[in-house]
Amino acid sequence: MRITMTQVLTGTLTGALLVAGTAQADRADWPESFTVGTASQGGTYFVYGSGWANLIADELGISGGGEVTGGPNQNLALVHTGDLALGLTTMGPAAEALAGESPLAPGVPMDNVCALFPMYETPFSITTLAGSGITSISEIPDGASIGFGPAASTSDTYFPRILEELGVNFERRNGGWNDLGGQLQDGLIDVIAFAAGIPVPAVSQLEVQTDVNIIEFTEEEQQTAIENFPVSPFQIPASTYETLEEDARAVSMWNFTIAGCDLPEDFIYEITKLSMENNDRMRDIHRSAANSVPENLDKNNVLPFHPGAVRWYEENGYEIPEERKLN
């Protein structure tokens, strides 16, 4: 039997329409748009989250972007309620939120928050002006004004506790990282205690404009922090900042991207696939994304992974413990 060109073209067109129809059906329950909760401008969360949102929007053809927020605690609350689809958080605030101990909603377990993938470690680091004469944590004077970032952020939640444990007596200030950087430069505050991915944009900007000291923890101070808080030992590489002549001892906490657990599985599968299979493009957003790889999945010992993320990991040979799967 002869097959005409018309039949060939008709068959091809029919097949293409079926494929297109299937793709459209797969997206039928996708949100029309999405927002990623980040943190204040001048911090790594804002750069990373906004860039990641743009990558998702461009590649998946869906409207979306980053939003300035108060950071991890607020992102957890907004994702839990569905006001944000996606967000960024650290593991300390995530554990507190899941247990109903979030400072934003005490007694409310935030159990509609699922992990997607590891981002990077957040070092806790301290910056002062070189002219202050402060070169160590023990030299921070009594009553010094210290900027801890936005209220209820990871930095504001944990850094004051750490410094209090280390015997520092201070006056607490809050604000966005860019704003606090300006206050430090103008002599309105004495110290900035950063908990942010490195390099912190606000610190890099300060280095261009003035001389700064980046204060490291002593071995004893580091150990005290590790014994009392959900942090790990960390070294800030000397290459991170022009000011550093050698690696600086610090502590850190892991960050993960998060999503509402009730978001469509296919939607989250495609976001996870895009993020985990294009690390070069993630590093173009922020170089800390060099750690945004599936090999760091085990750093999440708090949240369940979203079923869409679990599907991608298991398809690619990564094992997710049963206790990290959504019940």
C-alpha cells in the first residue's frame, strides 16, 4: 500500500498535537505564577533567590520572581500558608518552625513546608571598620551596637544568642544588610554580625569603600558555639574577600530551598531537574551555588523532601531516607 505525503504530514501533525496536548495536560494544575521568598537586599539570599526565580521563569515559561522578605523565618511562614510558592531557609529556623517554635507563630507547627535541594552553608561572620580597633570577639566593647540583619532572620535569631554565650554585651540593631553596611561606614553602629552566604555583597561593597576587619572565632569560641547551637565548624576561604590574608575560622548552618508540600508534583519535579542538572547556570547566579548539588542532600535532617524532588533524585540514583519523605 502506498503512503502519500499528505498521510505522512497528517500523521506527523497529529502526533505533534498529541505531544503538545499531553504537555499542556501535565501543566494543567501548575500555578499561573510563582514567587520566591528571599531576604533583604544586599544579602546572598536576595541575589541567589532572585536569580533562581528568573532561571525557573525563563526555562519553564511561567511568570515568577524573587521577593524581599525578612528571611528564613518569614519564608517558612509564607510558604506554609501558601502566600509564597517557594523560598529559602536555613535548617535551624526550619527545625523550630516544624516543631511549632517559630518566633513568628509560636505553637503553630509549620508542616506544609518541604525541602527541594541544598543551597550552601551560611557562615556566621563578624565585620567591623578597621578604625574601630576591634580585631577579635573578646575586644567588642560592652554596649557595642551590633547590626544582626532583618528581624527574625537566621542572623537575628541565632547570632545574638551565640554572642551572649560568648560573653558579649551589646545593643541590638536590625535592618537590611545594605542599610547596616551604610550605618557601619557612617559610624552609627560598631559591628555587623552576618549570617549569609559568602561573599556577602554588603561586605564586598564595604571593602571597596573603606578598610574593614573580618573577625574570626577562636578555636574555643567556635567549639562553644557548636556545643550550644545547631551550627557546624567552617573556614571562610581567604580568597573570599580582599581583606583576608588567610582562612578565617567561623561556624555555619546549611540552607535549603523550600516549597509548599501541596504544590503539584510535576511542577516541583521540573524545578528540581532544572536546578540540579544546570549547576553551571546556578553558579552564574551566585558562586556559593557550587555547593547546590545533590551530594549534599544529607545535610537536611529536618524537613521532608517534596514528592516531586524525591522523584528526580531517585530517578538519578540518589537515595532519600524514608523519614525524609512526605507521609
